[in-house]
Amino acid sequence: MGHQDKVAKLNRTKSHRDAMLANMAMSLFQHRMIKTTDARAKALRPVVDRLIVTAKKNTLASKRQVADTVRVKEVFTKLYTEIVPQFADRTSGFTRVIKLGVRRGDGAPISVVELLTAKPVEETETKEKGAEKKGGGLKGALSRARAKAKKSAPAKKTAKKAAAKKGAKA
């Protein structure tokens, strides 16, 4: 029976799980995007949503509640000055989980968790045309996953349909 199994235990004690999810939430607020396993990503979403909803109240009590979880002062100020104002008109759904595939070493399913905020403006260096690099790391993997999803999204034509279409035009 499935009674009292609402919490994803992640093979950890409660204190270890709470500390891990708090650290992951701080990393997400700091970097706006983190790469982790699917199970951890699914467990992280409600934690981050609850923190942002509490931070949006902007009272002394809510700041103290958020400070219990977000213990790094720089991340705390970034949450209140940059992230929460961007979610002023949104009531929930502050994160997005994108599945990337499996990890090479142990086959664990890997996902990217990202905040649905506006991307920070980064200074881009001038590049010559055609000299674009294939992005490495987390952002490169995410952009490749999005491009792959866009390619597979349109209706696929079979060879017979393409041949029939050419024959009809001729």
C-alpha cells in the first residue's frame, strides 16, 4: 500500500536530505541552472517553489524562514534583489526540468533544473562567422537537447510520401 510515501527519500536520512536539497536550491539560485539526477530534480522543485513563494511575501518573518534554508548571504541577497522581482506576476511554476539522458558511468537518468527567469545579459566576444564552437558543459548540453527537440517536433515525412509528392509535382 502507498501510505505515507509522499516524500522522495533519495536513500538519505531526513537531515541529510534537507541539507542536500537546501544546498541544491542555493546552487540553483546562484547559477540559475543545475544538472542533477531526475529523482533529485523532482524532489528539488517543491523546495524551490516554496522558498520563492515565501520570499515573495517580503516580511521579516518570511525573510527569516528563507534564511533558514538559504544560508549564504550573497545568494540570499540575489534571491531578493534579482530573482523574486522577476516572479512578481507568477504564482507558481518557477522551475523547469529538462531531461538530458543517462549518465555514462552508472546509467542514472540526468536532468537540468533551471529557473524560469530572464537570462542575464552576458558580454559576448566578437566571433567571426562560421567560427561558432559546439557548446561544452551544461549550457551546451541543454542547447543541444533543445535543438534536438525542435528537430523532432515537426511532422516527419516518410520516403513514400516524399516520392509521391515529387511525382505529383512532375
